[in-house]
Amino acid sequence: MMHRPLVGDILDNRYLLTDNIGPSRISRVYLALDTALDNAQVALRHVTANPDSDALQTESSMLERLHHPNLPKVIDLITDQRFGAFFVIQYIRGDDLELRLHQQHSPFPVDTVLVWADDLLNALDYLHQQTPLIIHANICPRNLKQHPDGHIVLVEPAFATHNDTNNHPTNTMRPPNSTSIYAPLEQRFSTIPLSPQSDIYALGATLYHLLTATEPPDAATRQMALAAGDSDPLRPAHLLTDSVVPERLAYVLHKAMALSPERRYASAADMRHALQQVRQPQHVRIVGQTSDAAYQTIQAALHDATPETVILIEPGTYQESIVIEQPVTIIGQQNQGDVIIQSTDWPLHHRESCQCATSPG
């Protein structure tokens, strides 16, 4: 029977335990000094798997090869006869974003969060491109730390790896079925394999919290509400009281948090691109039936539109056929039903993506 180490114990004749960071959702984690490397601080994460298993050794070799500035470095796998196996992981100093969010009692600035999101999605894309692919499976504000040099680091990875044949989790550190408000519905059931879309949901929920200082409803609550015939309790981020989240950004978050994985972004790279578009200046074109409007028809406003173009349609009835040939955002002002499009030929056609919405006011 393995015992738990105590502060002051030395593991593998090298690592002096200085603190019990506490049980994470994944496993027990300790802070230690590497006495063979100028007492550098490292984190030791206990591994419940058999230390002698081939699967653990294979996983260790794979994780040690990973190198990304927004992920902690897995340094080594050690085995102590008294306490079992531990991953030695780079220790990231600083407070986590959950603590900072509670301390400041207000959302983080939109521009700051967008920079963090870009780095985090780059890191997720890196993990998802590995062979076999790796799912972080543990994204939440508590597991985001800002490095002393300013960049964001995604810590406490569960590293749910998948094999190439049946896409089922094969790792030794897969998290238990999660009831976290940031976890997607599929992570509540061990029989459902995780996917890159699982990380996309969790990051979307995390960004939602950071941008609004409001916890999103968990996926199970949302699913039960919809099953009962009620509306989704997840409110778009831009509609929350005192929210400064742009509508385009709220749309990206809502898509990332779709209950069905198939309705989320196909990849971290796709979500990253969508958020990069949010950061670009908007080019607004107003369509209306008054002399003040720059465009009298929707089709005229669509001419030479770019993905950054936002088309605002004033209330009225528009008799025209519309062909959308590139991604574009179309917003009908006032309430749903105030903008009516009556096709004179064929219904509205879209050859590319179209984000359509109604906007009060």
C-alpha cells in the first residue's frame, strides 16, 4: 500500500517537498524543490496508474516531447517505492484567474481576454494536432495563470489522449466524470469519448465567465431546461446586465458553448480565426428606405463586403433576392419581424457563412 508523502520528504533522492498544493480535480499535487537543479521549484503530480505499466511510460515519453509557451512543461516521470509515480511539471508562479476574478469583483477587459484567448487557442490547436491527439480536458479560470512575463499559461492539464483506431481515451490521467460548470455535456459520461470540441466548449465557458464575471449555467442544467421545453438558460454574453461584450464576440462564445459538439467550432484554429475577426475594425453599412441610409437595398450593401463588414438593416419590407458570397454579419434593427425580406426571384441564398441577428434599438 502506497503512503502519501509529507512536507519535508525527498522523492527520487532529488525532489524536496515544500508544500501540498492540494488535491486538484485530477490528482494530488505538491510543490517541491529540485535539489539537483539549484533548488528550482517544480510541481509533482501523483499518478494513480501502475508505475511499471507500459502505457504510463509511453504517455510520459509523449508528454515530455510537448513544448509550447502557453502550456507547462512536463519534465519527467519519477517513481518512489514509498509513494508511487509522479509527473514532474514546470511550476507556474502567480495567482490563477479565478482568484483574481473574485478579488476584483468585475470582468476582465475585453481586449485583454481576447489576447489570452488567442494564445490559449493556439495552445489547444497544438495539443489537438498531436498524434495521437491530446485533449486538455480541464479548462477553467482556476487553471489559467499569468506568467510573470505577462503571457497566459493553461495549467493542470488532464491530458486525455486518444488512440488512432477507435478514438477512445487511453491516458492514465483522464479526469473523472466532470460536473464543472465549464465542462461540456459529454464529459459527464465516461462512455462518451472526448474530442477537440470538448476543449472548445470549456474554453468558451471560461471566456464567458472572465468577460462577464457571471458563471455560465452548467451543460446539464441547460440540457434539462431544453428537454422540459424551456428556453436555454445560457444568456448571450452581450445581453447580461452592464455587459460590455460586443455582440460579435458573444456570438463566438455562444457557438463554442453549443450543447452538441457538432454545432461548435470544428477546431481550435477555427475558433481562433473567429475571435481574430472580432478584433478587426468593423465596417458598418446601413440599409434603409430613407434618404439618410447609405444603401437602399441589401444586395447593394453586400457588394464587395468583407468578413469584417456589418450590415445594419433598418425596419421595413425589402423586395429583392439576396446572394451571400462571403462571410458577413447582417443585423436587423429593432425587433424580430420588423425587417421583412420578400424575395422577387428565389429565396435568400448563401454560398458562405452568414451571421444574422436582430438588435434592439
